[in-house]
Amino acid sequence: MTLATATAVSDADAPDYLVKLEAGTHSLVGDEAPHEGGQNRGPAPFEFVLAGLAACTTATLKMYMQRKTWPGGRIEVSAELHNDHNGGQYIRRAVSVDAPLDDAQRARLAEICEKTPVTLFIKRGTRIDTTMQ
């Protein structure tokens, strides 16, 4: 069963790393930053991954707060990819909820952040089966 789809196309005459993307029914473009040889006409691949994590976290928190009938407010999630001192990579996620919540509610939201679908997907890793045509 297919859960989500995405397609990327780079035409022969496209500038360097510019790609046309279809994510579900949405059309986007992706590119690389100039220091990577691109023209910065769209997000880079890791930026799409981080945006997916941030979007999923935000939507999940909003859904949870609505189901609990907690007071609503602005939810902002930022995600950054970093290199550590050992050459590994990690994501730093910052979550801000501008709502009148008590400490127990905020602690619960922090727990929920660690259980969002994209968080779990990234943390567990996923098998990739590739076919070449």
C-alpha cells in the first residue's frame, strides 16, 4: 500500500541541480545553494526533509491540543541539520507553543514531539529498495 509519493525530474537542459518535483498533487522545485553548485531556486534536499519534520511536528501538536480541547495558540517548529564533533549528523528541533498551557501540558507536548510520524520515521531509518531502468 502506497502511503505517499514524490517524483523528481531534471531535464537535460535544466540548469545544474534544478529539479521539478511532484509531491502528491503539489508541484515544487528543488535546487542546491550556490556553494554546492546550484542557483538556490528552491529548497535543497535536506531542507525538504527538515520541512517535513517541522510540518509534521506542528500539525501533530495542533491535532493533539484540539483533541484534548486545550487552549489553542501559535505553534512554531524549526529544524536544523548539524554536524557533530565526530563527523555524525543530528537534527536540532525547537518548538514554541504560544498558548496558555501549564507545565504538565507543555511536558506532554514535548513527549508528543518525540512520537510524531516523521520523527519516528527519521529515528528508525527506513529500507530503500531501488530499481534502475
